[in-house]
Amino acid sequence: MHIGPDDEATRQRLKAALRKAGARRVGHWWGLGGSQEITRSTFVVDGSRLEVEAETYIGLSLSGEERALASVTRHL
């Protein structure tokens, strides 16, 4: 699920939503391929996994179990 550009405003909005949902980060990965930078963080929300991905030229996106997605997106 695409949530917006990878800019400071969208990152702050996402951080606030993760905090309100009680998310706990359990993993982090960063990679670079040419001019493409990808950052992936894994969270646990309500006992379910959630992936947050920031990708150059694409923006911020969420994926994961429906329960975790619902918990976070209600705060966006």
C-alpha cells in the first residue's frame, strides 16, 4: 500500500501513526543499487508483522498482515 512520497512530512506522519498503534521495530535493512536506495523496517503491531519500505522514486509503502495494516492506517 503506497502512502506517499519519501519526504520528511510523510515520514513524520508515518512515525506518529506507528507510535499511536504501539508498533515495535524488530528489524531493519538498507540497500543501494545504482541510484536506487531502499530501506525496509519490520514492525510488530498487535501481534502481527508490518513492513515499511522507503524506495527512491517510489516513496513510502506498507505491507504485511491485515490486522497490522489496519492498526497503523487508521492513524494516518
